[in-house]
Amino acid sequence: MSDAITDLKLVDNVFVKLHYLPEVGSTHDGHAHTFDHITLLSTGAVRMKHDNGEQCFEAPHLIVTPKGIKHQFTALQAGTVFCCIHAIREGDELDSVADPHITPEQAFELLTEYPLTMRA
């Protein structure tokens, strides 16, 4: 059984697809992306098969998938929900301010220079 996309949103060039895997064994078809992306596993658990093997994750978890890596998700728990989060970009070049291998500490430092929230 394949998953259902229950919602799609695009805000400021960030595209989010919400996926619902209703039953154990439900799958999200395999694919690869042009750029690195993040999957937010919000509820449940999944087995992620990818070009380099497979891994299991339990919510809550952020899963980073490098560009070009074909991957597929299978529910290990009923009612699993995950969101694919993508930046919409033109061309092959990234116009990023952060190294893809940034540490959490470096990310917090970067946020002082590029704040994500407005100051009151």
C-alpha cells in the first residue's frame, strides 16, 4: 500500500509535503532529489531503504538525505506521519549561507547574523 500526501505547502521557496502511512508496511515510493533535503518524521517509525543500505528511525527525528541518493520509506508503526522539506532552487548551484555539514552550535551562531524571527 502506498502513502497518501495529505497536504502540500510552498512558502518563501520552501516546499513541504506531508505524508501519511496509515498501516504497518505502507510505503512511500523511492526517488532521489536534485539537492540535499530534510525529512521530519513527526510520528511513528520508518525503515528508510537507500542507495547505501537501510536505516530505521523513530519519531521525532530529522532525517537528512544527500542529493542523488534514491530512498524509500516503509512504516514500522501504523499512523506514521512525515514531512519532506525542500528548498526550491534554479540551476545546479546552491546560494547558501551555511555549509551542509554545519554543527548545531555553528547553526545557532549563524542565526545571530541571519535571524529567522523578527525582533519585537
